Amino acid sequence: MAEENYSSSSEESLQDKTEEPTARRQEKAKERGSVAKSMEVNSAFAMIFGLLLMSFVGSKIILIISNFTREIFMSSAVVRVNEDNVQKIFVSAIETLVYTALPIASGLMLIGVMANVAQVGFMFAPKQLEFSFSKLNVIEGIKKVVFSRRALMELGKGVAKVLVVAIVGYYALKEVIEEALVIVDSDMQVVLAFIGNSTLSVGYKMGLAFLALALFDYAFQRKEHMKKLKMTKQEIKEEMKETEGDPLVKSRIRMIQRTFSRRRMLQDVKTADVIITNPTHIAVALKYEIGKMDAPRVVAKGAELLAEKIKVVAKENNVPIIENKPLAQTLFKTVEIGKSIPENLFQAIAQILAYVYKIRKNKFGFALN
């Protein structure tokens, strides 16, 4: 089908793709790994979350590192420099690094996964790993990277990202520098605290600016993705044939089903007890077996030509035909074939069946059924 090759369509063919993509089209694209996703969103969330994490555990990490450094320098005067001692110091340094960096690395990994899931959901696309010679086409690759509309948008996005973040960072640093002049003569602890708080403040402002750009980029990526997935009217028809079947075939099947149902219904007319008509447009066949049925049952019904056919079969098989326009219309509208009559019609039907049984008794000398 054409949807399997939509990514290679020319600009001219894209002009014919005026229909919004169906859910099946989007699902197939997702199976191939083609989804609307912005890596900028992942980066922005990782940046902001990293700053939040540092604001909570940063002081503890600095304390751990400073204590380790102090121990190294304090023991340097009494510890001999040899292979064993250097190895112990190295192992201790690695353990300290892992202990301090692991919470941050784990948190950043988790937020990256969550940001990805928020954009595309849980997705596994093994088709992305399949080898394809088309991926080795250098000329096509150059066209996509250098001359495509998407490449120009990526370039513009990169320039805008640098400008916005730089402007926000400039004004954030300008405020920090003005505040820094006030604490120039303060002690080292105050200066270090100011540097830490200022770094987080500037980082938050730049991170929020970056996040705004990332959300804009995600909206753009989604728009481009949906545009790429658009379909022609012919593709819509072909997909409907695949999912729902050819309308002509379905129509033919329905016609055959109706034919068999009508034949089966006309066979049931032969065993009916009475046909109720209105008198020309509607015919309803009723059957009642004492001891086997709780109530009389509609075994056939029809209007116009089918009603006439029911009456013909009834006459051929000596089934009585009773004219009762209101009752015929009520039965035709409210009772489906194979269903029992409702309780509010018991009395009217009972009177008709009693009349039919009386006629049969007078004709044959005994009551049938």
C-alpha cells in the first residue's frame, strides 16, 4: 500500500495528500519508529531537574567531597607514597565519586525516560533496527541535511535557541553581577553560598527559557509529523478496503444473507398458525405450540412485495390470513422475527388464535396444535 512508502513521496505528490491521517496510519508509523518527538524537551527537563536535584543534595555532595579532600591532605604527611597506598586512595576516590554522582545520574536518566514516554508513550520499534540500503544513499542524505525544508527549520531553531538562551542568560548574569558587588568584602562562606545560589538562579531562568523553546519545537515536530502522514483520498479508500473489506463485496454478502434469511423465513410461514395483515402492505406470521412456547412467536414478517410473498406461501399451505390493521402494524413495528409477542398483545392474539382453532375444528372435526 502507498502508506508504506509515504516518507519517499515527492513534493508534487504531497500536494494530493489532503486528508488527515487515520488512527491505523499513525499506528503503522509508530511501529516503524516514526513519531512526533523533540529531543529538546528531554534536554530541557533534564536541565531543570538536574538543577532542582543539585539544590536539594548539592550541599551534601560538596560536604562529602570536601571531607574526602581534607582527609587526603591531612594524611599526606604521614602516609608513605607507594603502590598500595596510591591504589587505596584511588579506589576511595572512585567510591566517593560514584556515591555522589549516582543519585544525580540516576535522576537524570529517569527524567529523560519520563520525558520520552510523555511524548511518544511506551514504544518498541524493531523495524528501526532493520538494515536498509536506502539509508546508505549519500546523495539523498545530503539533500535531507542541506537542501530540505526540515534542515532549514532545524537551522533556524538552533539559531533561535542560542539567541534566546543567550539573552536570558545575559540579563540573569547582569543581575547577579550587580548583587555580587555588594558582598565583595564578605567572608568566604558567604561568597561560596552566593555563588551557589546565583548559579542555580541563572540556571533556572535559562532552563525555563530552554523549556519554552522545547515545547514550541515539540509542537512544530508534531505538526510536521502529521503533515508527513497525510493521505490521499485513494489511500483512505484502500485502507477502508483492508480494514473493513471491499464495499462491493460486503454489499454482495449482505444481499446473500438477506436472501437466505428470506428463504428460511418463508419456510417458517408454512408452519405458522395465522397470518395477520393490514391488509395489503404488511403481513406478520405467528406460531404457537401449546406446552412448548410461553407465548405466540413471530416467525416471519414483511412489507410490500415480501408481504405479498408471505400471503402467497400461506395460501399455498392453507395458513389462515386474518385482516387486522392496528394489530399488524403494532406487531410489525415492535416484535422482531423469532421473538415472542409482548404481554399487552396477549388478549388480542388469543382471540385470533381461538378463532383460527375454531375454524380448523369446524373444517376438520378436531383442533390442530
